[in-house]
Amino acid sequence: MNHRCNKRGEDGFALLITLVVVSVVLAIGLSLLFVTTKQYVLAVTASESEKAFQAANVGLECMRWHRAQPATLVTLLREGGNWPPSLNCAGETPDSPPGVQASTLYSQNNQFFYNYKYTYTTNLGQCIETSMYIADVRTATADFDRSISGEGLSSINCTAGTFCTAIFSRGYNRPCDQLDSILTIQREITIEY
């Protein structure tokens, strides 16, 4: 009879060891699954963030290129041409709506301050929003200093006798008509010269 009691005790001990081993293996497996899932989410987020950054960069380069063209600059400074200019970017025309939004923000004492906004959806499904500010104080006697809101700079400063440009380009990883999605990532680049 003593032999039977020992056998039952050994069976219970083997079951206990088996449960402990299975629990440890399960815990390790779940930890690895958690780490793998987090790494996957981080990799996807980094990839989508890079798409948004590249879209912002494309918008910035488009505006810089157009601003450097003499015929376009004449139109941007409102000295001739069709105002506001419709500037293409990445082979795309501005989305409509909103299309091109142009406004004169300030016009006094030979100081002129213009704002041009363009929105594009690329053929890769990324949204680009650009905003170009031009301060024209070529004939002014005083320096120009104006605050702006909702952009990457708080103000634009320009020395009398010159004209200055600030470009803000926002890139998104999604098309412009889907920016309200929880999966939208935005990146912005700012340049002032």
C-alpha cells in the first residue's frame, strides 16, 4: 500500500512540473508575440512617417522651383501674368476644391505681403499642402515685420529694399480627402529666405 501512495505523489509532482514548464513557455511565447507586434507597429509607423516627410519635401521643392522661375516670380509679386498662378507639383494640378487660395495680407507704405496656398494629391495617394508667403518691400523705406499664425514661424521679417519668402509644406501619408483618418501622419518642412 505504501507503494501506491508514492506513485500518486509522483504523478501529482509530474503534473505540477508540467504545468510550470508550460506556463513558462507560454509566458515567453506571449512576450515574444508582444515584442514582435510592437516592432511591426513601429516599422509601419516609421514607413508612413517617411511617406509624409517625402510628400512635404516634394511640396517644398515645388514651391522653391516655381519661386525661382522669373515669369512665375513676376506673377507672385503681382507685377503681371495671371494672378493667382496655378502651380503644378509632382505632375499634379492643385486639387479643386480648395484649388489655389491667394490673398494680400498687407498693403501699406510700399510694403506688400502675399500668401499663396496650394493643395495636391499625388498619384501615390499622399496629400501635400503648401503655403508660400512673400513680403515685397523693394520700394519701402522701413523694414517689414509681420506675425503669422498657424505656420512653422511666428513672424516674417524682411529688410527694406528686398523681398523675402517663407514656404511651409505639410505632407501627409494619405490622400487629401482622407485626412480625418486616425491613421493620418503629418510632417512639415519650413524654409525662409
